[in-house]
Amino acid sequence: MPPSLRQPHRERKIAVYRDLGAMTLKSGAPLRCGVVIGPDPEWHDRLVPFLGHKRPETREQIRRSLAESLDDLETRYYVGCVEDRLITQVMIAVSRRVGILGHVYTLPECRRQGACVALFERMMDDVRARGDRVLVLSTGYDTPPYWIYHRFGFRSIAPGRGQMKWLASPDAETDLFAPATTTPRRLHWGDWPWVDRLGMQLPTPDEDRPRSALWRLRDFGSLETPFSVFQAHRTEATHATAFVAAGGSTVGWAILAPDPTWFGDALLLDFYLHPHFVAQAESLLTELLRPAERPVVAITGEPAGWKRRLLGALGFRAQARIATWQLWQRA
């Protein structure tokens, strides 16, 4: 595991725009490429309106990343300008060498000029220079954006899927998820790209559905938006834990949150661990499940696997079955 994953979080100073060079568009206009690393008050006033079409929770993440530090999350905005006019942008949110690529947007009147591809060329050079190991994204399968990402080394996580990932080397994920001792800590913004990557982990034969009841992920896929929505609405009533391996990788989560199905009168337990760390699940969850002031419930589906066995070991009992779904309550 790269030693840099273990570096403690330090408050970042206000960043400045860094020039990445110029490219020529099909129109002949020069596109000046650069990267802004939040927080950056000057670019806040340019980027927030530029991405104003995003959903409210996404706009809040963008606003906060440009106004303040979000734990150990480094939010980069790769920007392309023509004569100081911002026309194209790509965000990469990175923590401990794993990142989400998103918020890709070019002004409608500036499309089909090669601006996005030109920015991507400079951006991917910068990504490699910074030592990023894994990037993930979500798009429509077999769409024009899908093939732009494919051109730069992103590949579908499974046949026919629009969720994609880029690896710096074939063994990048092997290193990041190598078996190690794991400890719990508070889930924070720096876990966002890791949770998104964990959502995309291919299921094992011994994994019960759903991947996440809280974030409405039945099998596997992107958790980029569910996590940012969760962070935007998170309250003190929610106890959210990240499981972090000795090398610094986030390898799982466990969350106790008021369950709207029961009008908040019960807490929903939502949890997942990368397959290399499932054996540590019982010891990790025991502390989280200290006596609660409200009933604690969980949901599993077919196939029956490690989650169902774990719930039994933690004192949960089957309460009701609806279709293929089993409701559990802790005794």
C-alpha cells in the first residue's frame, strides 16, 4: 500500500489556478486548460453558476468544495477557457489516490469543437503526474460520453454497464484492497470516492442483496449521488462509520439512520465490506450496535449469504418476509 495513503489530513491553504497549457479547437480558437483545487473563492463565483443545472444536493457539494475544505477530499475542477470565458469543465474528487470523475459539462453552443476531449488530454496527464490510482464514473452505456471516457482508458465494470473505472496500473486495486487489519472511524467526505468504488464492486456468490438499503442500491453500481445526498441531509441522529484498513483504504461502511419506513421510530442498519474484509465484520459492527434508544432493523434478500449470518450472530431475529426480502430486528 502506498505510504501516502497514511498521511494525516491537514487544512489546505486557498489554492490558485494552475495552467495546464493550451489546445486548439476545431474552430481554430485556442482553449486554455487549467486546474482549480478548492477551496478557491474566485473560482467559486464562476463554477457554481456554470454548474447551476445540477440537482440541489450536487450544487451544495460544489459550493462547499470551493468555499471550504471537505475533510481530506481534494476536489479538482479542470477548466477550459476561450479568451477567459469558461466553456468546459470536469470535476475529479480524490481522497487517498481514489477519485470520482463527474460534473462533465460543456456549454451547448461550444460543443462538437473538441473542447471536452482537449481538456481530457491535459487532465489525464495531470492525473498520472499526481499519482492517482483509481478513478470511477457513471454515464449512459454506449453513449457519446461513454466512448470519450473509453478513449482515455476507462472501462465498464461489467458488460453493458455505464459505470466505468480507470486504473493507473493493472494491480492498482489489488494494492488498495490488500487484506489488512481494519478499524472504524467517522464516515466523512473523504470517503466519497471510496464508497462509490465499493458500490461498484462485483458481487460474490456469498453476498446478500441489497448492496445498500439506505442508498437504494439493489445489486451493484454507483453511489456517487446517493452519498452526496446523504451528506447534504445528514443529522446528529445518524451514526455513520467508515471501516479503514491499516494502509489507509476505506474498505466498508456501517450506518445507523432513522428509517422513514417506520417514521423514524426505528433505526435502519446499512452495512457493506469489501470481500477481503468480511471476516472482520462482526467485531467491527459490535461496537456500533451498542444499546440504542430505538429498535434497530435491517433488510436482506436473496441469495442468503454473509450478511444474513452476521445479523444472526449480532442478535437480530427474522421478523417478516415480503417477496424475496427479509426484515430483521435486533432482539
